[in-house]
Amino acid sequence: MSTNSELMARREAAVPRGVSNTHPIFTQRAENAELWDVEGKRYIDFAGGIAVLNTGHRHPKVMAAVAEQLSRFSHTCFQVSPYESYIALAERLNALAPIEGPAKTIFFTTGAEALENAVKIARAATGRSGVITFAGGYHGRTMLTMAMTGKVLPYKKKFAPLPAEIYHVPFPHAPFGVTVQDSLRAIDMLFRADIEPERTAAIVLEPVQGEGGFIQAPTELMEALRALCDKHGILLIVDEVQTGFARTGKMFGVEHSAVKPDIITVAKSLAGGFPLSGVIGRAAIMDAAEPGGLGGTYSGSPIACAAALAVLDVIEEEKLIERANNIGAKMKSRLEAISRRNNTVPIAEIRGPGAMIAFDVVATRGTNEPDADMTKKVIAKARDNGLILLSCGVYGNAIRLLVPLTASDTLLDEGLDVLEQALTV
Ligand code: PMP
């Protein structure tokens, strides 16, 4: 059996550095919220494959649904010969999603593809080109979604020219000194300086910025954007790729406000570890593209559709929405207690709805001065002690906790013990 360092040496020789690894550990197997590397070392998984595993690694119901599907067929291409699971999943998402009136859903494979197609659909429905997105937002690494992403490093460096007609405005966040009014003023200025509202197809945002640092869009912003979109005939697209499927203590993150978007993009935890994404939207909008204009060879894979139907059952049966709120409350109170100790790395801004929890590592207690180097050290120390963590945030100093919602209290406590130890100086 190869060691982690032997595999890392092979990886460096065979795979380009453009795809990076947070943790130099090679997975051998994983179960619910635990993972074992090739050297037999056990880790508690607070990363969940970047928000993909709300139902945990290898949930038995998801595995059974996939096995059943594999026993019949693995692929036909929905465009060639469709299958019922695709339709059944669309029907369930249409009923679940907070969309006004009748909804329709189309499936793809990755989150970025869902965002690309949401913009294509919005352009077809409005006959307009412009797209407004937010600084700090993340929507993917393809050409269009890279342009939509509001972070230069590491996502855009060396990849210009970027697609045209994408405009960024600041996202409200008190520690950065940005208010909702600042964001709205920036849109108003954009309409005066760069693009008229009549040429703007869509405003796209995450209900809680994920890669940007787990920063929740205030209800006041959501309501103001809805009103602005209604006034100018612009479509409101909510990117639920990271926030969807119980993570925030609601089925969809946007449900923390009463605002109903025109289009919602989903992926990640939708299919519990199988590649599947979707665009859900108002039926009339979703039908704007011409037949053949949307799709893809693997879009809506039958294996992933089977997994997703099981994921939706598990969320309901195991009350994972409620569970997300319990997990979040437990994590927050533990982090608050850690932040009051004076022999720890200074942390600040413990935040996030449901179980979408993050905190900042700061240079000095009581300030917001980011310390990205210390963040990396904390994450490495936690890993050495058996806990997998991820960072996020525009300054790289936020630590985010994305534990499977199926994790037991015992495992959660054990993970938080390791986190506390990693923060202790
Ligand atoms: N949107 C959001 C909000 C995301 O968090 C991500 C992935 N981190 C994406 C889009 C892109 O998804 P994918 O990596 O599957 O293309």
C-alpha cells in the first residue's frame, strides 16, 4: 500500500498544480462523517467534500438507490432516451422550491454548469445580456462563472479575457464596512455608469456567500433586489449550490427571507456525493430556450437522479432541517466559549444560519484584522489531530464547518474538541 507522501510525489509529477489540495492525505474509505486515509489514519470530516455531504458519506439509502439503478442501466443520455427518475426528481424540486407559481427543472452535472445555464435561460427569457453579481461571490470556474465569481485570486489570474457583460457590486458585510444601502447605491451607480436596467437580464447572488466567507444576505437586501428586479423586468437568480438541502436550517437558504426568486441553481448536496446540478425556475422562463439549446451528454445522470431522490427522502425522514439548527446552535455555543478563553488564537465573527457556520481567525483579539497564515496553521494542526477543516473568505482567514447533518452528537463533540485544541496556544 502506498503512503500519503508517495502518492503526493506521484500526484505532483502526474497532475498540474492548478488543481490544489487542501490536505495531503489520500482517502481510502469514508463513512458518514468519518474518513480513513491510505495509511489507516482516521479523520472526522468537517468539510463534507465542500458542502456535498449533508447526508454523509455513503448514506445506506443513497447507496441502495444507486445500486438499484446500476442493476438496470447507468446511462442513456436523457436527450436520447429519457427515464422516470429525472422527471420524478424535477417534480419534487418544483414542489419544494420557493418559486412563485408553476415551476420547471432541468438537470446538469456541476454547479458551474447550472449557473451557466441559468444565465443562458435568463438571457433567452429576457432578450437581454447583462448580469450583475456580487464581490466575494463564487459561482464556478468555467469561463462565464469565473467572470461571475467576485474574487480575483486564485480564480481569475492568468485566464483573461473574461466574458463581457458581467458586473460586480459590493456585498453587504458589517466588518468590511459595507451596508445594504452601499450595495444598492452601487447598483444604482452601475445603471448610470455601465449598463441600463433594460439591458440587464439577471441579478445573481448566493443567499449565504459560501467561498466568500459564509456571509448571509440580509433580508433587507433580498427584498430590495426583488423590488428592483420587478421594477425593471430583471430576473433574480439565487445560487443555492452550497446553501441548499437543509444546510442553513431551511431546505433552501433563500427561505430565511420571504423573497421568491425567479430561478434557483442547485448542486452539491442534492445528490449526496454523485455529480448532479439543476436549474429550477418559473415555468414560463424555463421554457424560453429553444429545444436542443440546453442539455449535455451526462446532464441528469440516472445514477445521480436515483441518489438525489433518496437524499430528499433522507432529509425528510431524518429531519435534517431541524438537525442543522441543533448542530449550528451546538457549534456556535462551543465557539463562543472558545472565543472567551484567552489562551487561544483570537477568533471573531462566529456566524452563519443553521449548520453553515464559520468564524474568522484574526491577528489581534477584538479586531477584524485577518490572519490567513494562522488560519492555515490551525487547519494543519487540526488535520494532524484527526479533523478535516476548510477555510474560506476573501481574506482566506475564515474557517468553515460543513459537517454532515447525519453526524452523531458524540462525533460532533469529538470534532469540536480537536478544533478547540487546534486553536489553543
Ligand atoms: N456556486 C456556489 C455557490 C458554489 O459554492 C460552487 C462550488 N463551490 C459553485 C457554484 C460551483 O460548483 P461546481 O464546483 O460543482 O462547479
